Amino acid sequence: AQSVSQHNHHVILSEAASLELGCNYSYGGTVNLFWYVQYPGQHLQLLLKYFSGDPLVKGIKGFEAEFIKSKFSFNLRKPSVQWSDTAEYFCAVKMYGATNKLIFGTGTLLAVQP
Amino acid sequence: ETGVTQSPTHLIKTRGQQVTLRCSSQSGHNTVSWYQQALGQGPQFIFQYYREEENGRGNFPPRFSGLQFPNYSSELNVNALELDDSALYLCASSLGQGSTDTQYFGPGTRLTVL
């Protein structure tokens, strides 16, 4: 069955540190890729998405992600995190042409210390 | 805010009871998807409705059922509640059912089954 793996369950960083969260998926066909973020007490929000074209996509709040097709990966990056980035981050995959469902990873809880 | 609303916010039921959760889509969106998010997990796809018809279903038993109304609002019904049904139930709306349609999530309904 198709699945999405997020390798880091909990990440603790100091402000201004760089961030990279891993995401790998298992599906050989064409995919659309998403990162969602859930800030404490808030609903899931779209951070960025990749459908086609340039594999490096930029999202809100300085986040970016790179799609590496050969590695089935879509890692999320931010050069310098802020305390306000404390949240849970979810990678999600949609298989092109199939039911319009999102397959989510288990999430990564990021805590940024001031 | 995404414009997707859900009610109620919280709900407590006992095992064997039935529950109905409601979702109002973002304006202009004709597709609604429902997800179950257990504690510490990513959201799991339950089913999707497009123009009042079920348009795909995840690995959930038939006691999970849904409806979509002409105004594109939606209901999730769960019969014969089990303890494992305790979770956050998320509704997401999108402009259409295509692979490139982005899903926007509501705040969720927290269901506790005792």
C-alpha cells in the first residue's frame, strides 16, 4: 500500500538554526506533494505544494521544499527558524489520477527554543 | 482561516451510540473530504463527496457513512461507536476532485467515546 514516511517525530531547535524535515513516499507513479502545518490550537494549514515544474517550491513564511523524484522525497527546509515556527508539520501525497485523497505522514513536532 | 467550518467542536459519546458531525465548505468548493486523525497520527482518509455522490473511500467500515447536500455542506455519520473511534475528525473542501485541487481543512471535531 502507498505510504508516506516522516523520519523525525520530534525536533528541537534553537532560534536561527536551520531546519530540514524529511519526507519519503512509496508510489512509483506521478504524485502531487504537500506540506501542511498545524500551529498549537489551530487547524491544518497549507504550507506549500508541488504539482509539476521546478522541483524547488517556495511556500509561506520562508519555507521551501525540494522534490527529488529519484529518491521519492519531498523534504521541507527553512534556513533560519523562529519561535513562531513551533508547530506540527505533516507531509502529504496525492497520487495523480487516483481518488483525490491525501495520504499523510505521521507528522513531525517541531519545538523552537527562544 | 480557510472558510471551512465544522460543528460541534467537541463531543462525548458512549460506546454503541451514533454520532453526526457537520461540515460547511469554503464558498465555491464542491468537493468535501473527511479524515480521521487519531492521537499522534497523521490524518487518515475516510471518504470524499463530489456533487452529492461518494467519490472514493478509505479503509473504514460501512458504519462510517456520509452525505453531501446541494449547498455542498456535508455530514459524517458513525454508527455503533467504538472506543477506537475517539479521534479528531477533519473536513476538507476543495474546488474540485482533480489531482491538482488543493484541500483546505476545517478546525475539526474532537470526538471522545467512553
